[in-house]
Amino acid sequence: MRQIWPGQAEQVYRVCFPSRVRPCHSRRVRASGERDAAIPAALLAWYDLHARKLPWRAPPGLPPPDPYSVWLSEIMLQQTTTAAVAPYFAAFTARWPTVETLAAADEAEVMAAWAGLGYYARARNLIACARAVAAGGGHFPRMLEGLRALPGLGAYTAAAVAAIAFGERAAVVDANVERVVTRLDAIAVPLPLARKTLPARVLAMTPEVRPGDFAQAMMDLGAAVCTVRRPRCLACPLAAFCAGFREGDSERYPVKPPKPDKPARTGHAYWIARGDQALLVTRPGTGLLGGMRALPDDGWNARTDGALPPPLPGPWRIGGTIQHSFTHFSLSLHLAVYSGSDWASVAALPGAWWPFGQIESAGLPTLFLKAARLGMAQGETE
DNA sequence: TACCCGTGGAG
DNA sequence: TCTCCAAGGGT
């Protein structure tokens, strides 16, 4: 591990910020600038040795992957772990290798391919973004403003694509970077407020050389060293610059407000099977699990919290219960299994019949996949 | 601003 | 088992 000491800072500053005028008007400003310059040098040296190998990433110092791969991976990685993303990234790039092929894809197929990854608005925005880019000639905007205007790209993702795919100097601030910087600066202000100052702080540290590697190095550091619990400060290349470490309790940053507890909801999903087929529907295009295939249900998501589901409207029995936890509420979903034989009325229901053998790959979100597996385990009905 | 929006792994 | 939370964005 390469260590940077104060005497090296001036040289490091020239390496990382070749075109910037060296701040020397006051000792305090110069000290701050030297620290901000030493940080990327130490971090990049660490990254050269410890970078994670990821399918959507170029090794340290090498040219980046194509912008399509960078964009696709960044969308998938929003609030999602690298382990969860890897198989989806492989499947998407194999099936839709360019932004033009994705733009031309059938929407239902893209939604089905996204099933299980969560936050399905990302998939809807993914299609809209691909079509916007393809309509403009197939090239992603290079600069921050153009990227930020695309559907599904907020401040973080626009900056990440600009830095990683195009080598633009941009403030890439995700939860990892928030954690690293609030610890480096020992920011005791709670995050919702402190968040406003972080982009400027991160931009001040971001080097003109290798800004994409710098961003990915910050995230790798947050994932492997500057972790939420029990950070490995003794192995950290930035410990010498870290006010949180100097205080002896970097773990207390970032300061976050308490979270409201999750309410509980209850509802039914309907398992209507005849022979070896079951009825599936497509949910409305917006809202929870919007646009995804699903089992019919009794509208549990629209009911106010605590309300009980309406009585079952016919010959049903309860085939089991699925416990599922969403971001902001937990759900007890009872599986109501149709036990009647009024197949004329059943045939009039909206939806489509799916053979059991195709339900696993029908593109059901996890909640409904669990419910469908429970249904198929009931045995065939007739 | 505050809330809505999935899922699975780590501890 | 249960809590926390991840390469956030939209409204």
C-alpha cells in the first residue's frame, strides 16, 4: 500500500490537478487543498491494487467499457448489490447487446427479464431512456446536463456515467461516498441536511485524471473498508486524512435520523387453476410492482393500513400465507385457492392462462413467484 | 420535502 | 430471527 505524507502533497497535487492553479493565498486554504489532492492519489494507488473485478468494469487505468454497458449497469446497481446485478447484467447484454436493440425490444419482454431485481420503475425508465438515446442516433450524451435529462438518471447516475464512461470530472455521490466523506470530514450534521454540501466536497477531491476510477475507488473503499459497521480503518489508505478515525469513532458517521417503523398489511392473491394452467394478470403500469405480471389480488396495496381484506367472493380455501417485506410496509399475503367449478364465469375474467411449466419464467416479481409456487404445490384442480 | 418504490445478504 | 441497508429516482 502506498502511503502519502504531507511533504508529498504538493507534488501529488500537480499530478492530480495538472491544469489547476495551486491555491496558496493562505495557509489554511493550501492545507485544505493539499489534503483534497492527497486523497485521490492515495485512493487511486489503493484502487490499483484492490479494485473489485466486475463484469461491467474495466481494470484500473484502462479505457472504460462502452457507454451502454456503463449506463445499464448503473441503472441496475441503484439500491442493488453487485451480486444481485451480475446475472441480470449478463442476461441483458447477451439478449440486447446495444442500446438500439434494447430500444427495439418488446416492453413486456424487458419487464419480464427485469423480474426479481426490484424497483420496477427502473425497467420502465430503462426502456424510455434507450428509446430516447436510439432516437437521437444511438449515442449517450457525454456531459452531465444531457445525461441528467434522460429518464431514470438522477444526480448520481448522470455523474457516474459521465465520469466512468466519458472521463468527465463529475461529483459521484452515492451511499458509499456519503459514508466515506462524512467520516473523512467528521460531519456531525444529520445526512438529510449534510447531503447538500457533499457534492461540492466530493468534486473538490475528484482528480482531473481518472475521475471514473476515482469514483469507483470510493465505492470499492466503502464496500470493502469503510463499511457501515466495523470499518477496517487500520487497512484504510485514507486513515491519515480521516477526521472520524482521528476521533476514534468513525462508525458514528454518517449521522442518520431514525426510521419510521413499517406498518403491516394483509391481503389475498387468487390462485385460479384448471388442469395444469393458472390465471395471471398484468398489473397497472405505475405504482407498486407496476407493469409486472402477477396473480390477481384483492387490492391490498390500495387499502388503508390496518384494513382487513374483503370477504372472499365465492368458493375459496386458503392454501397458505406468504410473508413479504417491502421497503415501507410488510405484507401477509394469503393465497386464496379457487375450489369452485364455475368455469364459464372464470373464463370471463381478465388475464391469461399460463401452463405451470412456464410460470417460473413468466416474469413474476418475487412476491408473486413465491405465491405461484405455493399455488402449484396445491396440486392440479379440476 | 417526504413519501413511494423490491429484494436479498450481512450481522 | 430480525434489523439494517445497498452504485437512487420520481413525484
